[in-house]
Amino acid sequence: MRIFIFLLSVLVSFAPLEGLAKEPANLADAKSAIIKYHDSGEYTRDIEKVIADAMRYLKLSLEKGIPKGKKPAIVIDVDETALSNYAHMQEMHFGGSDEQVKEARTKGYDPVIKPTLALFRFAKSKKVAIFFLSGRQENVRELTANNLQAAGYYNWDGLILRDAAHANDSAVQYKSAMRTKIAANGYHIILSLGDQKSDLQGAYVGKGFKLPGPFYLIK
């Protein structure tokens, strides 16, 4: 009997491990996968593909013509769309408090996302109005504007930041309301570009083009 129990204990100790059915993905593994995705170049290639699709759509839309009496426009998000915060996020190991994340995003030296700049310049060459629509707060307007200019974005038609009136709105509610104001001023929004699904939901999106956004989630 003792020999049987000993053998059974040995077999159990070498049995394959079984995880809990509802156990979520390991956080360290998820962070490693994000770093690999970014550093391998796949992240950049995915951005380039989305921007190429957006460029083709913009060209075709302009060839077809804009509704009479309307001015063509596109709407572009800022963080992880026009500018990259990746270095800050990696420094914080893709964590940090809300305040730390906000501070990191607004240091004023975020590098350009080059494919988005190419789309911006093409749109400007075709006299398409460009509105940056960001969830950043009004108190970082000057810093954000300076960062955009330093990255190569010049002569945009609007930089829309979240004010106190929309402080408690979801991203979808806030951005939808801002695009509605743009449309009310006589603009036809051909497309919107962002890294979050919430950038591309609600009223007057036009056609939405979503860049990869594996770093955080904004609803």
C-alpha cells in the first residue's frame, strides 16, 4: 500500500499543470508581447497600411466631389495617432496612475508618427481642412500646439481639446459633440483617424480609420 501511494505521489508531481479556466492572460506576458510587436516593426507596418488605405479613400472622395456648399475636412486624434507616447509608456512599464499617464503625455517632446504626417501634408496640399481632436485638457493647449509644430504639423484648421463643459463625458460623447460642431460650421468630414474605437464612434465620423492601439483603452 505504501509503495502504491508513493508511486501515485510521484506521478502527480510530474503531471502537466492545469490553469484555471477563467484565469486572465498573464500581465508580464502581455507587456512582453506589446514590446515585441512594437520593436519588431510590425506596429509601424500596420500603421502604414491603415494610412495607405486612408490616403486612397481621401483621394477617391475628392475625385468624386464634396457635397455642394460644404468644405472638405478630416479629423485626426493626437496621442498614438499624430504623436507617439511609446517611450513614456515603456518607462512606466505600461502602468502608472492616471496623473502620471497624463503628465507623461504632455511633456512636449513626443515624436511624430510619420505616416500620419504624410496624410496630413497630402490633405493640406488638396486644401482639405484638418482638425486635431484630442482628449487632452485645455490647460495643455500651448504645449500640445508646440509639440505638433515641432513634429512637423503646421497650419491646421483646429486643435480641439477637452474643456470643463465636457469633463465628465465619455470619449465617444465628447468627440461626437465636437465633430457635430465642425459639421455645423459647414465642413464635410470625409474621414476620421484614431487609435481607439472611441475615436471613431458617434456622429459625423465620415469613414473611420483605426490605427493599432494595444497600449491602453479609452471608452
